[in-house]
Amino acid sequence: MLKKLAMKLKMMAGGQDRFDPATIGDPLAMQTEWKPAKGGGASFRTHKLVVAAVDRMEFRAAAGAKVFYLIFLLVGIGVLVGFTIAMISKGVASGGPALIVPILVGVVFTAAGGAMFYFGTAPIVFDTRKGYFWKGKKAPDEVFDSNRIKHLAKLETIHALQLLSEYCRSDKSSYYSYELNLVLQDGSRINVVDHGNKTKLREDAATLSEFLGRPVWDAIQR
């Protein structure tokens, strides 16, 4: 139990203890949080920034992330179909609980893979024409109540882009994940993306900084 607690504390620390926000020279940097906004992450690049239009930029799922989601989905479908065929060929009565459990496993993997693919491939949008940042397949003006969009902000309220690193460790692996957050004018933050390719995330943050006209606060230590 103590070992697990120590691991969680390391993950919460995120390698940010050496960074001094006073070096930024912005009073708001002293008011905002400098620990990871989203726990965990990925050891590979999950999103890439693309120019969708002159007035619109989007983070979209990278090829590696799509493959990862599809593996879960296809494994689940394969298990589900395979054992369903086995149950039918042997007869439902003779199949019994021995076949029901694998089918349930297949259902879980299929549902998990489908959910990861659906939510993981949803665009993360910065639209200067609409004046909003949001996550999801529908823009704020395309839904009945925009307040129901969990990740939403007016572009004019974005004060800076924040880059952080987080050390993620489990019993089987350890890696650094890097996250990009929006720092709003009130000091609050919204997580944009979180993945394992530091170089690409920095490049994307620089491109987004130029597009929005907002500074990058880079606190990545490694």
C-alpha cells in the first residue's frame, strides 16, 4: 500500500518542483496551478495540430492513437464473434458459463474500444471566426445549450498556453507525458492534449501561440 502511495505522489509531482513561475514575469503565472491538470497521459503522440481553415486550427487524433483504439475494438469484436460462433456450434445448452464469460469480456473490450475511438478522435478546435475553443464534434452554436460542453472557452479569455511534464509510472512501465493547457484570464486552466512526444507538443504549442497571439509558458523540465 505504501509503495502504491509513493508512486501516486511521484505522478502528482509531475517533475514540476524545479520550475519557478516567477521567472515568467507575469502576475497571473503566480496565481495559476503548475501541477498536471490531467493525471496520467500517454507514452506516444496521441494528437497532432492541423490547419483546418484560415481561421481554424484543430488537434486531431494521430495515426498511432487510432491504431491503439482500433486494437481494443477489433480484439473485442473478435472475441465476441468467435465465442458466439462457438456457442452456436456447440449449442447454447452445452456452452454454459464457460462461454458466457469470454463473451462478456468481448463485450467489455468492444465497448471500451468503441468509446475510446469515438471520444479519442473527437476534434479539439480553435476557431477565430466563431471565437471559441471547444472539444467535440459539434460547435457551441450547433448545440441547444453550449453550457453542456465540458471543455469550452471564448478565445478572448485565453491568457497563455501552459506546457507541463508528468512522470507516469506503473508496475510494468514508466514514462514522461507532456500536456498542453489553456490558462484563462481568471487563472483557471483547461487541458487541451496530453501525450508523450515532447518535441511535437512544443512545435504545436508554438504554432498555436502564433495563431492565437498568446504566449507559451513552458515548464517542461525534461
